[in-house]
Amino acid sequence: MTSIDNAKLSIIPYLDLSDLQGRYISTLLFYDADTWRMWVIAGDQLVEIKAWPAEACYFASKAESPHDLYFHFLDFIAQRASYPKIKKAVLGLQDDLFNLSASINKIVHLHSSRDTIGKGVSRMVVTEIEYIFSVCRSVFDLLQELICGLWDTVQLFDSSVVKKPLKETFSKTILFKGMVSTSAELIERFGIPPPLADYYVHNAEFFMTLRDFRDNIIHCGSQVQTVFSGETGFLIRETMKPFASMCIWREDEKQPNDLVPLIPALGMVIHNTLSACEEFSSIVEKIFHFPPSIVPGMKYFMRGYFNELFITTLGDANDRLTLRAGMKPKAFTELCTINNNKENEKCIQPLSSTTMVHKNSHIQNTIGERFQILSLDGGGIKGLFSAALLAAIEEDLNINIADHFDLIAGTSTGGIIAIGMGLGMRPREIVDFYLREGPKIFPSWLGVKWVQQWAYRKFSPEPLSSALQSCFKGKRFGDSKKRLVIPSYNLGEDDVYIFRTPHAERLKRDYKVPAWKVALATSSAPTFFPCTREVDNIRLIDGGVWANNPTMVAIIEAFGTLNVPLNSIWTLSIGTSDAVSQRRKRLNRGGIIAWALENAAIDVIMRGQSIGANNQATFLLGRERIERLNPKVAADEYSLDGVHKVEDLIGKAAHHSRTFMPIFEHKFAKHITPLYSPIHV
């Protein structure tokens, strides 16, 4: 694509050309609105033609056929990592996948034609088995080529990493003096981040099995016949390496002399190879800075002659592994993510199905394969921006925005919004609450000297307490219809405090607390209000002192308490504006007076925590799965108690909702959350 500039590419309506520099477009074949569209290069022009290949990769919002394959790792590379340096390896991966499907099909065809072929059929099958193992080994070396190319091309999230030259093959990477390296040894030799080192170690044993296959099985010389013919397919001995460790066959499949079906074993080998590919994409997405997708709103599919049988084979492998893990098998249609189970690294692991498994059986029935988080920053009256933004998006798309999030986290003013949404309030109602109650909660404070601001609280807590009681009308925190996490801070114990709805078995207390008390506890900003003792006489203050941006609190809750895999989490994080300040040089000298004159201490602490939380979340989830909306404003344009700027806040929300609404529609609106039923309510 280097000969075609962006102006000419702009005739293709599906492409995002804003950040294409240094990348190529994997294919110009698209399927949209039940129609194929394909462009070809003719000289220095793009020409749309009325033809398309019968076996190829293409972009589409949904597959043209249920037999077309979707692999997350190929989609990720095609959309975000399509650099010329790794193009050859990517094409090799695609060819290998087509070839693996063809080999499985050929083995099945050989069985159906065995009487016609005669005695040579066994040798033909053995050849295909060897080829499948060789291709799977090739995949690992191609993945290593990808890693080397990205290592030289793409910036790491961790800028402190000192890159060292990598080896060109997987084998040379993991082996050192004939021994498989540990993660620590790999980090020392190559300077790679720990997640990448763990990826090598996790897949080393399986790779060595692929490498040693010819010597261990096919050419060991101890057996005259390796493959046997049964009524429904070819058979092998269960005791053969590497199949002996699989333990995947059902009792009704086993025949005398330890004979078992061949195809499930090959399915497992391919399945494990694809799992390594999925793990690869999950790891590199977390450690490298990648640009956005080239074709937003579409996925990268593979259509091929033998996909139907390939899907059946991989689906059977997934079901066998799922059953072995004590899970209920589901229909296998897409390979999207990998469920890594490090308790048994010798065995092939099942890919995630449409229902994730959790330690708590109640949770298992209420969480889908995608988990969306809404995170709302603190910011006093500036929470009006967040509420107005959500209201505008909700009204533009004619949706209830809460229906699209599995968990909502909110701190301080964000906590008030989160609790309101959990209790069924629409964002527009929350906007009205701020407009109505804001002047009472944050009265004008002009004329008060700065010393008084720091020496005494600014406002009486009674208007805030009264407004919250009126807003939530006697409802309990546990009455929320959404999972909520609301940070506060225990001043008495000098420790963090988090209110959580009863979405896990061990959460047995917070649900009883009146909702207004939780809202008061998270929003009692120490320089504006006194601490509150409304909850068990605990001295609680605003959660913004440690988690003004609660994104990481929410992600840890999903991952740690609800056991949601990180690669299933998508997060929308909304700030209340980011004031760009030019700090005066007198702050360099330190001292209470200098910092008090600038009102800088709390601003710096909250802004630093917010930026840090967003960077940490981006590292864990990857840039694609977290959206942060926090518009920059001039210093002192807004303040936590600036009620005189409410109209400006609403106007700013209206402006940003226009540009952000398409992103929300693309990334978050398609997900409707499964029903959440509180455990203890």
C-alpha cells in the first residue's frame, strides 16, 4: 500500500486514515450490508471491482458465513500492528492456518477413500500428521519473527526497559546451554518485560514437544504401523507421546490395545498452538504502544474451503478441555480470547467460551464474556460535566446508559452519580439535582481569606446531607440494580475504605447502609466539609484523597473479586476536566504558605493520582479497551465549588458528547449487561 497516498485511500469508506503512517492495510476486501466490496491497485489508482476471492481474509462487522473464522490475534495484527517489517511473518501465519485446515480435511478424506487408496493410506496419514506438527512449530517461529519486528519498531509502555537484541527463532530464545530458560533468565538475557518472559516459559514445554515429534513418534522405529483405521476415523495408540498426557478421550471412544481417535488429538495440538497465538497478542498489547484500529467497527475474518471441518475439530477440542476443567461446553464459533490456567501448564488450555467460570456459582450466571466498567472521577460541582455528558449520549442514542455497564465506580461527586444511576436515576435527573442543589451545597465563598480556607472547613455539611437524603429517598445502598464500588477514606484508622454492593458472597455489610450515607462518605472533601460518622461511627472522608479516579479500583474489583479476565474488561473513564496549570516558581522552594497561596497541594495530589490510575489501567487492559474522557481546561477555569460556572460545564459536556458519541456507540453501546441480582438483598 506504500504507493497509494491517503487522499486516494479516502475513497474507501471503512478506513481510519488518521494514524496510518508506517503501517500497511492487510486487505482491501470488505463485506458490508450483505455486499462484497473490493478495491485493487491499478497503476497509482485504486479501482473498485465486482469480484472477490473464494479463500481470503476480509474486514466486516459480522462474518459473511458462520464458517468464516475469526482469530483475535490476526485481527489485532491486521488492525493495529500491521508494520511492513512483520508483513512476511503475518502472511506466513495466515497461510499456516489455511494449511492446517486443509490437512485436517485431507485426513478425513483419506479415511473415506481408504478402500480405494489401499495400503498406502497409512503412510499418507502419517505424512499429514508430520506436516501438522511441522506447521505448528513454524507458527512459533513466525510469532518470534513478529516479536522481533515489534521489538525494533514499536515503543514500549515501560520506557525504562533497555532493549537487547532478540534471537530470530523461538528455540534459540528459550534454550540456553541446552536447558529451557526461566523467566528471570530471559529477562536478564534480553531485557524483555516480565509478561513476555512468562509467555516464553508458559509455552516452552509444548514447543519442545512439537520440535521433538519426529524422533519421538513417527520415526522411532519401534512400531510397524503408527496409524490404524477404524469405522469412523483413523486411530492411534493413547500411550504414544505426546498424546499420552492429553487425557481427553471419553471411555466410549477407547478401543482394545489403547486405540483412540486421531482427529481429537490433532485438534488439541492445533488448539494449543492457537492458544499460544492468542496469548501472544494479549501480551504484546499490554507491553507495546500501538496505534488505533485501521478499520474501526469491523473485524478481520478468514474464509476458506475447509473452515467448516476446522471449526468442528477445534470446537470438539474446546469442549473436551472445558469438560475436563469442570465447565459446561458451549458452541464454538470464534477464537477470541484465551483462558490461561497455569495450574496445569503441561496440558492444552481451553479457549474462553461464551460464559466465563467463576469461583462463585451465583456470579457465573450473571457475567457475560465481555465486562464493561464505567468509572467516574471526583470533582465537586464539576460532576455536572460528567452527568451532562452521560445525559447527552443517552438522549442522542435513545438508550439507558446504565444498561451498558456491568460495574460502575465513582468517587466523591462521581460516587453520587454512580449511586444515582444504580438506583435507577437517569443522568438528566442527576443534572437537575446538581442545578437545584448545587447553590445550597456550595454557596459562594467570596471574600473569605485564604488562611481561613485552609484553617477551617468551607461549608456546612447539613445542606449536602439534606440534599442527598432527599435525592435517594430512603433507599439502601444494596437496592442498586448495578454493581457499584465507591471509594472513601477511614480517617480514624488511616486506611482506605470501599463501599461495595452485594455482588459477591463475602460482601455482607455495605448493602444495609442507606444510600445517602454512602454518598456523603465518599463526597466529604476534607477542605470543604468535615468528616462524617454516619456509617458505624467511622470517621470517613472523601475517597478522592486516594482514588479520585477510581478506574483501577473498579478493574481490581472485576479481576480480583468477580474473577473477570483482564482481556474481557472494557472501561470508560470520565473525568471532570483537567486543569492545565503553570506552577509558579515559588513552589520550588516548598513551604506551607507558598503551596497554600497557590491552592496547589490537593490539586497536584488528585491530578497525579488520576494520571497514574489511567496509565496503570492502560498498561493492564491495552489502549484499545480503555477510553478516557477528561477535557483539558485553562487553570482556574473551574473549581470544585464553582457553582457560577454551571452553564459552562453543561455547554462543555454538550460539545464533547458530539465528538465522543460515535466512539461510545462503536465501543460500548453494543454490549447489554446481563441481569445483576444482589446476593444478600
